[in-house]
Amino acid sequence: MRLTEPEHHPREECGVFAIASVSSVSIDIFYALRILQHRGQESAGISVYNNGIKSIKGMGLAHQALKADDIQNLKGDLGIGHVRYSTVGSSTIENAQPIVVSTNYGDIALAHNGEIVNADKIMNDLKKKGWAFITSSDSEIVIRLLANDIANTGDPIRSIRNLMSTIQGAYSLAIMIDNRVFAVRDPYGIRPLCVGRTKTGYAAASESVVFDTLGGELIRDVEPGEIVELLPGEIKSIKTGLSKGQAHCMFEWVYIARADSFMDGTLVYEARRRIGEQLAKEQPVDADVVVPIPDSGRSHAMGYAEASGMRYSEGLMKNRYVERTFIMPDQADRTTGVMLKLNPIKSVLKDKRVVLVDDSIVRGTTMRKIVQLVRNAGAKEVHVRVGSPPIIAPCYFGIDMKTRDQFAATGRTVEEIGKMLTADSLGYLSVEGLVGAIGHNASDLCLGCLTEEYPIPVPGEKVRYQRKLDSFT
């Protein structure tokens, strides 16, 4: 169990990268992991092929976990990388990825972003057959199933397809099987994955911004249910026939992805700005200044200010050198912890009616402290506006929001949540407004945490378009 600061945002999942090149790839992988660092801060790892798979990994941010000399000495022109935030499996070096196993076919390395819904059932079934597991990660189940199937078929692509037919849930996978590299996206495309060119080859990444920074270019998103093999001079697409439509995670656009990334054809920054504009239309308020909660609320706040005609101002400064998992043993320390991260600019806030804009609220504990911080800086009124609807249900597909009792919206009306936050008013964006701002059909998005209807069967939960819960088996 980890003692962490109560979060008011959803916690990120992981980032993956895979590359095939005509030159050594370890430095490019390291840079890619730095670019994807916002998707996971617990551990980082790199695996390359050089007469077998060689790996380095460690705990912490990429530049802490991976030492410069080790990166330089890791030679190979094929490789994969991973940054991790654990949603299944504890935060230990044993669960750091890529995970590597040896088989009679050759070495296999796996990096996984997402969460396997039927992992517990698969593990229990395999344990009954005598299988033993080293880690508590669902990713180990994935690689063990894959390795076992390859031992039987001798065909990596066929075995990956067999794997996709067995596991259920959200996954973007970077896989290295001996001297071949693959990128795989789940049949619903819940978690993001794209392919592009680099200066020396072809790669796959969780977000398109990787290609910008590496001096390459985005080609396209990996399609739901697609396997892509990466080669130094081309990409090969394998259509599995397993696609179930689309159910892209709406939180990628709301919060998780970098604002300069393209997700399934949509620039994240523009989606967030449109979210803010729609929020201003749905939840107007008579106030003086619009202030974002940095950094995630910035684009939403800009859109809100533009649509409302109010002044936008940076009223809170963020200290980026405070660890996310700062241990706070009592209430006084937790309050100090918020002040370590955010400092109000009193000249912006004093005697003003302030609109605080953020992307989402999970527990509400941090937002309450921020509201009080702004009041103490002299604000006359504090109004909170949120660029997503209330979170009312768990995420089972890779974001760390697991139980209903942790949500501010559980058992409370919007007015009651506002009182809990000590705000003068509180306004959320509607589901319809969110869908319209993202620019995708509701049927192409996963909205389970907002609607309690999921694209994939989850025991005890309702599947979208299902009329009655008791029809689920």
C-alpha cells in the first residue's frame, strides 16, 4: 500500500514506445520516454535486440531510473520502452517494464498500457494448471500467454492474434519477439497508439508528440484490433478481424494526453479549448477573472474565458519540483503540501470574483484546499467550473479510479459537492457537451466512468446499450 496525496485528478496509466531503425535506438527510446513521462512516473525501462534482448529499468522518472552510461552501452537497432503508473500491481521494480521472458523461440519483451479486465480469471485458471507467477502485474499474464502460444505455433503474428482473442480490456502493446517488433491496439481502441517515421526508421508511440520531438512525423493511429509490424524501412499492417468498433477513452482528451498530441485525428489542445467554450455556455457565471488550475486546466480555462468574454489570468503558480507522491501524515501537512505545489498571485485574486477552471474532480479534497487558498488570497467569490461531467463510476481500463466511495459525486448533488468544496457555485460540463467538444460520436468513446455503461463486459456493471443489468452474465 502506498501513502499518497489525495488526488483531485484521475491518475495516469502508462506510456509505450517501439522502434525499428538502421542505427542504435536506445537514446531515441530514452527521449521518447521523457516525452511520455506525464503518462507514468513510477518506473521506466528500455529493451533492445542485440543477439537476444538486453534491458535496463529502474524506479522513478526516466532520467532517474535510467543511467546515461547504461543507455549508451545498450546497443541494438530494434527496441521498446515503457513508463509506468501502476493501476494493477504494486509499485516495485519487479513490476517495472518491459517484462522479458526467454522461450524456445527466442526472447520476448512486452510493454503494456491499459488494464486486462479478465486478468484475475485467467491467472486463477492458469494457477490450477500449475502455472506460477512472479509479479502482481496483469502484464505478466499477457506475456506468459503469448510465450506459451508461440512455443506451440512458432508464428508470432498468429500467437498475438490468439492472445487478443483471449484477453479482454484495454491495451496498447509494444512487443519484441526475438528480432521482430510489433505494436498492438485492443479491439475497441480504448488506449491510444499511433505510428510514424523517425529520422532513421519507423516507430509506434502512445502519443504523436513523440514524433515531433524526435524530428519525425506522425503517419496515423493504429486501428482498433490492428497489429503493426515495425521495420526499418516500412510498417506492415495485419488486420485481425477482431475490431469491435471504437471506444476511445474520453479522459485522454480531457486530461491525460499532452495538449500538443493528436488523438484519433483530434488535436488535444483544440478539444480542450472547445470543452472550455462549451462549459462557459452551459455554466455561465457573473465574475471578473478566469483562473486555471495549472497545468491541466489551462486549455479549458482559455476556452471558457474566450467564450465568456472574461479576462484570463494565471492566478496560481505551480511548483514543478514537488513530488506527486509526497507523504503527508496529518491535515496540517496536507494543507502545507498544497501550498508547496501552488502559490496564489494575490494581485490577480484580491477583491475579485474568481472562476477556477479544472478538467475534472475525483475526490474533491485538493480542490477544496485550492478554493480556500484563493479565498485566503483575498478573492470575494470563488466559482468552480469543471470541464467534464461528475465521475460516478470506476474505470476498469487503465486509470486509477477504482471504487465509487472515493468519488466526490457519490451520493451528493452538484450543490452538495459545491458546499463541500466551499465554493460559491459549482458547474460541470454535460455528457452531451463533452462529446460534442471532443468531436467524436458518443458511440466511439468510452464514457463508463460518467454514465456507468461500459464498452466491455465487467462483472457487476452494465454494458452500454444493454437494457437491464440482470441480462449480463
